[in-house]
Amino acid sequence: MEIPAKPYPYPLPSPHQVALLIIDMQRDFIEPGGFGDALGNEVGRLRSIIPNVQRLLTAFRRYQLPIFQTVEGHQPDLSDCPPSKRDRGHGSLKIGDTGPMGRILVLGEPGNQIIPELAPLPDEVIIPKPGKGAFFNTSLEAHLQEKGITHLLITGVTTEVCVQTTMREANDRGYECLLVEDATESYFPAFKQATLEMVCAQGGIVGWVGTTDDVLSCLD
Ligand code: TIU
């Protein structure tokens, strides 16, 4: 099997070696009053990818293939949040402060929930992550190894921050990654475009870039 992609078709040895990775589609980044908003971003523009992420989620559920969603968040005592991360930025609300959706970027708070449109089913794994990458101080790699996953289809927000960091972490660990270009979004269109170009430049130095339609045409 192959998925049409840049810089060349993405080889998929078996659907049983692939997982869908959905990065941080949580209210903190997508709804007003969360961390993304506190950083001064126009959060509404991230909503455009919801339908494509839903299509991928539906297909993976239909074929009973593994799905992992991550949420960026910290323990209530912020013991896993370096002061450098908490102090960064000029927003009125910092990590751990109380905002309209509860404490900013704290696990379990209302703002830390995945948006209702993509709510995981009870048996689906959610990976809490304290950093931008989904491998740093998380259980993700153990889950992937247990299931024999070698290939990751990566979606979510934001393209140049948590998505790209995760893709680079995965690539260095030997995973074959495809970034789904119309299922990832950034607060900065130019940064998204640059990320799409840089990850698949130099013959796919970090991996592949493809569309939701192309992924689904291969799976269906
Ligand atoms: N600020 C920003 O663009 N992103 C983050 O802080 N986290 C994620 O990308 N999930």
C-alpha cells in the first residue's frame, strides 16, 4: 500500500502498523479563554481542520485501527512545568492561573478537555504531555511498541509547535511519519506553510506530507 504524498508516495507495509496521532485538539488552544488565547492568538482559525480530523477519526474507528490523542497539560502542583515554560510570554494569564475555563494548561481542568467534536471514546487512549513533543516524559512510545506501530499519521495543533516537535521526536526514534496537511493548523499561516515544506524537503528529512483525501483513499 502507498499513500500519495510529498516528496514521494508514503509506503505503508500494513494497516496494522499505523496509528492516527491527534495532537492537542483541546479547548485550551481552540476556544477563547484558554492558553492559546492568553498568548494573544486568534484561536478560531484552528477550527477549520475539525471536519478533516473527524473524517480520519471516523475511518480509524471503523477499521479498528489505533488512535492516540494527546493533551498538553501539567499536574496541579506544576511539578512537571519548568519555570522557564511558565514564565514565557506576555499574556495576562500564565500556566496554572485561573481563567474562564479553569486553570490554564492544568490536567483535568475544563480547558484541558479535548473539544466535543473529537471527544475520545471510553476505550481510546489519551496521552497527557508536559512538553511540546508527545514523546517527552509520556507513555506514548510504550503504547506504540506494545501495538507494533511503526507508522504515524500526524494531525492536530499547532503545526509548527507541538505537531512539528512530535514529528521530529518520532522521526528520530525511527517512526515513519506522514503529516496530514489539511488536518493540522497554526495560528500563523506562514509558519504552517514553512513547516509543511521543511519536513518533507531534502527527500523527506523528517517525513512525508499528504492530504486527508489521499489517506482515506488508501484506507477505504
Ligand atoms: N502556542 C502554540 O502554538 N502551541 C502550543 O503552545 N502548544 C501546541 O502546539 N499544542
